[in-house]
Amino acid sequence: MCSCGRGRLARAAAKWYSPLTLYRKYEYRRYLPHYQKDNRILFITYSTWHRWKLPEIAMDLALDSCRRADGRKYSLYAAVVMPDHVHLICIPLVDENGSISIPEITRTIKSESAHRINKALARIGRVWQDESFDHILRGDESLRKKARYILENPVRAGLAATPAEYRWLWWDEKLIESAP
């Protein structure tokens, strides 16, 4: 596909593109390519559908889903569930095909949590937006900076006086301190 972006021109150009020209780690979202390097720490954010405010039980289930994928899809450094979005820092695990892709990670967490949230609330419908934001962290300083951001997020939002008081926050202090 063409990396130029939008509209009919991009779609027309994409028909002439040879998939053998460039290796893609995973499929396109919309019309922009997304690359993923192995052994990189990721900062991932995804939001609720139409910024729906999650009730407490839904926030419990969302954090539980992030924790359940730890050791199956990634090593989790930190996660926070805010009323209308989730942040996590992780490093994808490796399987026979290489590093587990970002879409596989987000699909696992969002799908599992959405099913559990809908069941718990006796509702149907979307819980999460399709898109998510992902960013590769570069260096130890960046990891600690993003970890502080996650830890302070509930405090900045006025949801807790200290990070330790916020129930929907989890972090692995040893893993963050020992990061390369």
C-alpha cells in the first residue's frame, strides 16, 4: 500500500504496490503503515467508545485483563485504567513468529475486557475505540518518565491524592528499576 495517506489516489496507488517490496510487521490501520521492532518497550493507550466513563466494576475488569495478558502476550511494567482510557507499558513476548504484534496485544486485552465488562453490566455494544496509540520507548530515562506519567495520571486527574491510593493502577517497581 501507498504510504502517502488518503483518498482515492492512495487506494489506486496501493493496487500497484508489491507486498514483496517492503516487509511489514503487521497490517495497516487506515492507510498509514505501522512498523514494530523486536525487543522494544511500548507505551500503549486506548480509549473507551465515545469516551464512555467506565463504572468501577468495568475498571476492575479492564485492569484485570491487562494483568492476565502479562506473561501470555507481554511483560507488563505498568498499567492504569482511567475512567475513559487505559495506559500500559509493556514489552511484547516472542513466539515462533517473532515479537507478538501490537494489534494482537491490544486485540487480546480489549476483546477480553469488553466481553467481561458487557457481561458484568448486562449490556451489549462497544466498550473500546478501534484505534489505539502506541509509542516505542527509547532508553531507560524514557521508561522511567512514562512510568511516572502513568503513576501520576490519577493524581493529576484529581482521582487520588497519591498513586498508591488509586485502585486501578498497577506497576512492577522491580521491573521498572531493572530496565536497561
